[in-house]
Amino acid sequence: MQIEFDKIAEPYRYPLSASDVKHVLAACVPTEMMPRLTKIHFGCNQQTTQEARIVTRGNKIDVRINFCPKDGKSRLLNEKRGWCEIIELSGGSIDRKDESISWTTDAAKKYATFLIAHEIAHVMYAERNCLNNLNGAKSSTSEEKWCDSFARAAIAKIPTSK
């Protein structure tokens, strides 16, 4: 399994290192799914509103994360209550007036962990429910709730810095 990071320059930073990603995967990916997981790819596209997605090729899975705060901040992509709750649960601080989110190092790590775990949860949900909608199909409300719950449990396992 590959862990890739697009090249970025300061003041942008990826919140997780390759080692951190391996710990996240060990904590939240079922052993039987690991052979199917081919890549975790971190990108830094500031023009998109999609922070995470799954790409499948046959039964192989790539997880793509687009989260790289600039000077400890990212854009507030929407103000939906559920999404804002996840940001705050991770430790992010929302500034609605500035339409931004401020991230401590720990908060950004937790949020990136949430994104990875949430995407993995979509694969698990699809497999458990015999669904074939991983490439771009809109998820049901019950699927999103299940994936959020799975990802919340994953971030609870991430230790914070002292």
C-alpha cells in the first residue's frame, strides 16, 4: 500500500506524516480490507470543496484526501451543523465571519484522521449492505451517519500531544 503526498510549499502543511497514516490505518481498517487498499493520497487543491473521496479500480481502493491547512487555517466549506460538529469535535475553531477554520496541530491531525476513517467506513458500509456505489454516487443519510460514527470512534483513538 502506498502513501503519497503531493509536493507543497510553506505555508501549506499536511497534518499527517506517512507514519501517522500507518497508525490511523492500523487503528481503523479491518485486516481483511488491507490488501484491497492500494493508496492513500494527500493533495492540496484549494479550489475544490471535496476534502475526501474514494476511487475504486475493480476491487482495489484508493483514498484521496485534500486537506492541507495554510498557516494553520482552511476554508469553511459549508455551515451544515453536522460538518461543523465534526470540525469542533476534532478541535477546529470556526470563524464564520472570515469563512475559515483555525487548526492546532492536534486538531488538524484528528480531522485528517476523521477524513480517512470516514472514507474507509464508506467501503465497509457498502460491503456490509451489498451496495455498489463507491464511485461518486450520493450516499444515504443512514450511510453518512454510520460513517460519521465510525470515524468519530477512530479520532477518539488518536493521542494528543503533550
